[in-house]
Amino acid sequence: MTSETRREGAGTISGTARFEPAVGTLVADKYRVEGPLGEGGMGIVVLATHIGLDQRVAIKFLPAESLKNKDSVERFFREAKVAAKIRSDHVARVHDVGTLDGGVPYIVMEYLEGSDLGDLIDRHGALPIEEVCEIALQACEALAEVHAAGIVHRDLKPTNLFVTRRADGSPAVKLLDFGISKLVASGDDAGLDPALTATTAIMGSPSYMSPEQLKSTKEVDHRTDVWSLGTVLYEAITGKPAFRGETLPQVCAMIAADEPVAPSTLREGVPPELEGAILGCLRKNPDEREPLVELSRVLARLAPERASGSLERIEATLGVSQARPRSPALRPAGEREEPSSTAIAEATGPGAERGRRGRGGAVFLLLVVGTVLGAALYAGGMSPRGWRREVSGATSAVSSAAGAVSSAIASAVASSLPDLSSLGEAADGGDLGEAPLATRPVAPAPTPALAPTPAPAQPTQHPAPPKPHPAKPHHAAKPLRRTQ
């Protein structure tokens, strides 16, 4: 039997035996086969129903002709083992694994409705950039989980990215086929060395393999998956493979030596940062290749806003998330910043209370003086001599009020202070700074000073009173002046 696809080239499967699970066949006495879904070098996939749960599943069978190859059987079971390790929403889940009576192994997986990315590109060519970025970002999320588990996929290509649709029509990606994956953490694949001379459908697709993977499938790490994802992105954006040749050896030579054509030369409107990220994934030297997290950040900026959660999960999974301090301007409406304990102490302590009382007394004095001056100015006809008499009278009233206020403040503050005798030692040996307001002597009421006696030589004139403190009340009264 021969098979050929536009991406993977031609390949042959040896042997003449053919396994065809008939419709209605029971698998493990609980899965009823409903019909075929697909077929490839790694197996035959059918639609089935779990009888007890009335739930659709997909069952993958290893072809009978592959049972002769020990490595093929081991890879098949490893696919189930590796996929079961990953708990990502973007990796197809494995529900069960077993072997038929005839010795054919099978894997029970979740049933997916939709199309793989390869089919979408075949039907539509270059896909919308925003949707491609969202699909690729979800693929990055899947790879982040895979790499964090110590696994290298090694067979990432458009046909292994299955695109389903959510209820709102947005894409949901599932990463498939871990048949040739590498378990870096455990090294349990040391005896498996897939040869590129074998069937390309089983061993992977050279068009999407990194230069180091073409050279040695063993000596690769997670960076080979970044290369493969770069080729997938390139093809989804431009509708054409990154490396195209007449023969498979020519394609391999181009991957090893040639630089890909810039995507912007094949499609208009490709964002420069996206083009830079794609070409960064396709650097020959793995050490210079675009890190997965940096690629994810570029994709997140170009994908729809709903995809932003993927980037946060990728950063957290890879351990590179950074704390982003929240700007006060970005604080949600209605949320108030909690004051610190120092701010609370300063706002509620005795010093704050004294400050509030002092400010209250000063404001009272200013209001009294301002009221008197404003009334005088509003009257208009008052002479300078009469104005001075009014000021003197107001000053006397203010002085009396000031004395009463000072006495009240002193009494209230003194009652709340500790015994001042305890401060003696500190006063002798330490610097206490400025004395608290309550410890300062209260000046006597300044009534005599503010209401001077007229000079004997000029009984009809009063000396100009000392300039009162508040020139401000005078300004405050200006709006009350009447114009003639």
C-alpha cells in the first residue's frame, strides 16, 4: 500500500496483511466501532462509542503488518504512555490502552471534531494572521507542558495540530501523535534510533525537522520542536512550506544550508515582529534559536485578546513569569489602596489631633478678621479713621477669642499627655527635637499689643495698627467690593 501527501512525500508500508476493524465490533467488551476516521503509517483510527457512558471516542490500532517491527510496537505504546503524562488542555487525552485477542494493540483517545491544520492550509492556503497566531500560541502552550515534563515531541507538523472549535467559534488546538517522542528526563528511548531511510510517515516528516534532527534524532532537545513550530507558522502564514525541493534529499540539503525566504516576500501585511520571530525559530544554530517563551510573547501581542491567558500559563509552566507591579492608574474602579500602618499612625496619633486643633483655631481667627474687614469694605463709605477703629475693635474681639481657644487647647492636650517627669533623662542626654505643642508655654492673650493706646500728642488720631497676620482675608474680601 502506498500513501502520498503534499508535505510528507511518498512512502511505502511493507507487507500485505491488512487490519480492518468492522463496524459493530466490540473492543474490550465496552467500545463499539462506528466507522473509520483516518489511516496512516502509524495506525488506523476509527470512531467508536463507549457503551456504558454513551460517549464517543477515537480508537487507534497499530496495523498488523507493523507487529513484526519491535520498535514500532514500542513506539505505539510509548505514544499512549507519554500522552497520558501531559495534563494540558491542548494535548489529546488518552483514556485507555490494550491489545486485541489477535495481538493488535490499540489506544483509546478523546474524539475530536474539526480539521487538522494541514487540511485547513490545503483548503484555504494562507490563513488569517490573527487566527494563526492564536493557534500557534495554543501549540506553544502544549509544547510548554510537554517540555516541562521532560519530553521532546520530535514530530510537530501541521497534520499533528488538530483544530477544533469552541461554542463561540474560536479555535482550540490539540497536539497529536507522540509516537516518536523522546523522554529526556528518563532516557528510556536510548535503544530507539529511528532511521531516516524508513517510512517518512512513521519516522516523521523531514520537511519540518531541524538540521540537528536530520543529523541525529537522538541528539536533540526541546529546541528542535521550536524549529518545527517555526516551519508550521511559516506555512500557515504564507501557504507554502519554508523549504521546498523536488526531492527529499534536496529538501534536507536546503534545511541544512539555506536560509528560508522572508515570509513578507510571499504575503503582504506580515507584521515585522512576527516575521522576525518565525525566522528566529529557523536559525540553524540551536543556541541562537528563538526561545519558546519569546515566540509566545510575540504571538500573544498579535492574537485576539481572549488568547492572553495562554501566555500567562506558558510563562508559569516554564518558570519565567515575572511579577508585573500594578500601576495605581490601572487599579480597578472602586478599589482603594490600603494605607500603610505608618500612615495610619500618623493620621490617628496625638500629633495629628493637635495639628487639627491648631489648624482649626487659626482658621477661626482668619474667619473673624475676614468677616469684619469684608463688612467694612462692603459698607463703602467708611473713612480710613473709621476703618482703623473697626480693625482695633475686631482685633480686641479676636484677641479675646484667641485666648479662650488657647486655654481650651492647652487643657485638652494636657489631659492626654503622659507624665513629663519621665522625659527628664531623655532631655539631659538625648535630642528630643522640637518640643511638642502642649509642652510649650502658652502666651498670654495679646489684647494689649493688638489694641494700642492713642498717642497723647495727637489725641484725634490712632497710630496705624501693626499689620495683622492675615493679608489673605483682605484678598478674600475683594469679591465683595461694590463698584460705583
